[in-house]
Amino acid sequence: MQNSRHASLLTSGQDQVLTIPQELALSGTEVLLRKEGHRLIIEPIPSSSLLSLLTSLPDITDHFPDIDEALLPLDDITL
């Protein structure tokens, strides 16, 4: 397997701890763990922001009515 490296598991209380070597380090601070057979898959969870969520959404193609259509222009309003 490419980019593989031997590592040790440690026990801390009731948890196992895996130290990931720098050359295999993941970005971010959270990961998703899942088990497939005898393999443990570790995937980084990308940090999310509102901007990154909005840029990933598809464009809105719905037609929105012009709610200002019947209003007078602002320059023509007198008090």
C-alpha cells in the first residue's frame, strides 16, 4: 500500500489512541471513523462555514414575482 506506515496503538482510559505520523497527518480537528470488515477507515471532516455551504448549493432557477412592481419610485414619495 502506498503511503503506509507502521504505528502503535496506546490505551488511554477506555479509549485507544493512534498517533498519526506527520507525513500522513490529516487536516482539520475532527474525523469520521467507520469500520469495514477488519479495516478502520479514518476520514477528515472538512471544516464547514456558511459561505462554503452556500457556494455548494445549486443556483435557484425559480421565478420570483416583483413585489415592488406596484409601488411608486422612492424619488416620487413626498411627506
